[in-house]
Amino acid sequence: MKENNQHNILKTDNLTVGYQSKKTQTIVASNINIGLNKGELIGLVGGNGIGKSTLLKTLTKVISPLSGQVLINNQSLDNYSNLELAKTLSLVLTEPIAAKNLTVFELVALGRQPYTNWVGNLSDTDVAIINNAIKQTTIEDLKHKKCFELSDGQLQKVMIARALAQDTDLIILDEPTSHLDMYHKAYILKLLQKLAKDTGKTILFSSHEIDLAIQLCDSMIVMSDQGIVSDTPCNLIEKGAFSNLFPEDMIVFDEKTGSFRVKK
Amino acid sequence: MITSKSYTIPFIVLAILLVLLFLVNISLGSVSITFNTIIDSFFTNSDSLNNHQYIIQNYRLPKAITAVLVGSGLGISGLLMQTLFRNPLAGPFVLGITSGASLGVALVILGSSIFGGFLATFLLTKWSLVIAASLGSFLVLLLVLIVSSKVRDTMAILIIGLMFGSITAAIVSVLSYFSSAEQLQQYIFWGFGSLGDLDWNEVSIFAIIYCIGILFSILSIKGLNTLLLGENYAKSLGLNIKQSRLLIIIATSLLAGTITAFAGPIAFIGLAIPHVTRQVFNTSNHKILLPAVFLFGAIIMLICDSIAQLPNTDYMLPINAITSLFGAPIVVWLLVRQRKMVF
């Protein structure tokens, strides 16, 4: 158990997530005990409205946990300042970026903001890290293009490069494959798998591409009405974790192929 | 942020243009003055001035400096607001700063009859207008700051600023309704804007506050660049959103507030200059944009002022009319030529 702890980049301890307003507390999910290991690609799946976004928001300190705690590198998330957290955890969000007139290089370079001086000058090391991130995501030929010239798939790669340039132990992506075509969905997830392996970073993403996630992830977190389970995809299939995801009179999970079917 | 292109040449060209226009601006007026006299007058001490030198030292030089401060200051505060609110329509006055200043001035001019007698004469001096405008914009700013420390959403601040604007506009309407024609005329003249009425004391106070505003803007550069990604990304990059927002709002208020206090509500420049600069420089990097907006703002204001004083005549057009009359077509032309807006 102790040895296992050392590999955990992120760990939750009896976490309850939800929203707190002045009078009422809305619990979205409770009893969350998950651990993310170093160098793994982890997929977070679950139906709409099950609380994936709420969980991700809690893990990234956008909202506070209702109870329990989130530990990053064995330190409570509360002990991290914004700047420290920015050096430990980088994000790829679903929201479009505001200024698309930036070049790809400039956008990726913004990932270095936590490390640069008061006016944001890049050192040689910064430039080397940026170029490396651009190389790892194979967007060298886009480097000098403006962001408004890119397709959705290209832009997603650029956003991943920006997160890489932030040089954090953990990268969290919120639905990185939404509104991409089949090829690009697979491409982005394969890229994430390769990055986790090559860089030793821990990458957590939420997605509705359960079939793809089963094939590519080292470990998965499945959120359903029955609770939250986290394990390797194979073990999860054996446990039947996926068959609870959707109402069974509509969609059934085929354990042999690891995919879902619509009931006729 | 490193930008692949080098901007040295455009900067040098603009800087030379600025110096030339500054001299041209001084030489033009109801009497034309030659360049030699201008240069001489800079180095003559104030006791032994001839007529032309006197005009330059006490009228035209302060006016040209005011034009530079007004143009660059409004441009920069417009840039800050457009980035903060991620809205191309934002300008230096979205926070209700002008409305506050107008309210202050309206209270003094239109309300002076209420006080009557000695107080009324005192209230109508220029300094009292400056103080009233500063107080007005400062109060609105204070309200906006209090509200913005409570509100999480930056867009809400935009709406709140507009609401303050409506409220003050309504109060001004009520005041005008009960005012005499003469008072109304004086208020309208203030609304025309004016660069020429400042003496050296006023210019120095103006310049000091302006410099503090510029200092805050320079300190905001990194935050502004981070905000280009949107607030959520900026936060994930370790930016202290509330602190940067405060810094940006204070910078804008200092710049736009003093400018309105000393030169009246100058329209258009604050909204247009950042667009012109983005179109020409084609970048969103504030390390480039901030100095570029400074140069463009100063240059365009000097041109507008040179046109407004109708060289060789005794007439002077309202500067506010000129900025829009000549500025708006430039922006339209730039947008049409580029066929798309750079933001």
C-alpha cells in the first residue's frame, strides 16, 4: 500500500463533489476514492449529467470539495497556491480560446507563463521546451500559422502542446475528442497515450468515446448511478462496470468486443 | 511571447512620424510659425521671448503635449478594456468613467444656479470643472471596483458599468431640463472636448497621473497576454485573476478619468486606435501592442488636432467632431481592406 502511494500523482480521499450555495448543498457524487499513477493514461467515462465535469472541476480546484480531499503528490489541493498548481497541473478545456489571432507558437508559448518573469519574456530553456512540445504533438508545420486558420483537430493538438509546454506532472483534458471526426478522435487519444508513455506525465481525460478509451487507456474511471469504480479496462469489463452505464433496455455492452450496441 | 516577425522598422517609422507631426502641430494655427522659430523657442528662456516664441511656449507646446497624452492614453485604456472584456466594442468608457465625469461637470455647470452668488462664480472656474470631473469619474470607479471585487464574472462588470452610465445620463437629463440655455451651452461646450485650454501646471499634473496609469498598464502586460486564452485558462496558468483585473481597471480609470477631466469626453479614439493597431501590426501580443497603440494614438490625435484648429483661420472646430469624422472612415477602410477583423 505504501509503495503504491508513492506512484500516485493524484489521489482522492473519500471525496464528495457537488455545488454549495448559501443554503443548500447539491451532492453530485460521493465516496470517490481514486488514484492516478505516474505515466498512465486514464479515461473518465460516464453518461451525461453523472458528474464528470463536477469531478474534474473539483480535481482542478475550480470548485471546492464538499467533503474529503484531493491530494496531488501527497499534498492537499488546498495547500497549493494558484502558481504552484499551475506548475503541477495543466488543463485542456472545452471552451474555445478567446483570441484566435495568436500564432500557434505564441499560443503554445503561453504555457510557459507560470515560469516567465513579470513581462513574460521567454528564456532559451523556455523556447526549447516550447519547440519540444510542438515536436511531440507533430505540429511543426503549423508553428507560424494563426489559430483561426486551423481545423478543430489541429487546434486540439495545439492546445495539448500548450499543456505540455506548461511542463506539469499531470495533464487534465475535458472531453478532448468532442466534435472531432472518428479519425481525429482516435488520433488524439493515441497521441495522449504516446505522450503519457514518452514523457512519464499522468494524463486524465473525460470522454464519451468509451470504446476507444477501453482500447487505449491504462486505467479507467467509470461513473454511474451505482457509484464510481476505477481499474484497468480489462478488469472493469470483467466486473461488468460498463453494463450499468446506460439503461439496458436501450443500449447493451458487448463484453467480447468491448463495445456498445443499440438494442433493436 | 516571442513573435516571429520583427517590428523594429514599423516602430522606427512611427516614432519619426510622431516627432514630425508634433512639430507640424506646433507650427500650425491661426498664425503659422516656421520650424526654426519652434526649435529656437525650445531653447530660449521665458524672459526674452518674442511673440511667436511666447505663443509656442505657452499655448502650442502644452496643447501638443496634451494631444499626445490624450491620444495615447485613450488608445491604451481602450486596448486594456477590449482585452479584459474580450469584446471588440469595449472602449475606455465602458466602466462608466465618462458618465461619472459628465455627471460631476453637469452638477457644477447646471447646478451652479442652485448655489448662487459667490459660490456660483467659483464653481464655474476651470479648475472646479476639472475637480468635478475627476471626482465624478473617481466615484464611479470606486463603485465599479467595489462591485468587481464581489462579482466573479468579468462580463457582469461590463453590464454594471453600462448601468452606471445610464443612471448618470438620466440624472444629467433631469438637470438639463431645469437649466437655462446659457448653462446648457456651457455644458455642451465641455462635451465637445478641448485640448488647448491647459496651462503648464495643469499639464504637469495631467502628465504625472498619466504616467502612473501607463506604469500600471505596463505591469499588466503579462496578465493581458494570459487573458487572451480566457479566464479559465488564465487561472490554470497561475494568474491571479482578481489582482490582474484590478490592476487593469485602475490603469484604465486613471488614464480615462484624468483625460476626461482635463480634455473633456473625447470620443472614438479609445475604441478605434486598438483596432487600427491590430490591423496594421497583425498581432495580439500586448508587448508589441502597448507601445504601438501609444504611437498610433498620439499620432492620430495630433493629426486630428491639427485639422481641428483650421490652419490660418481664427476658427477652431470641436475636437470630438474631428476624431469621429476623420477617424471612423479610416477604421471602416481598414476593415474593408483586410476583409476581416483582427482581434
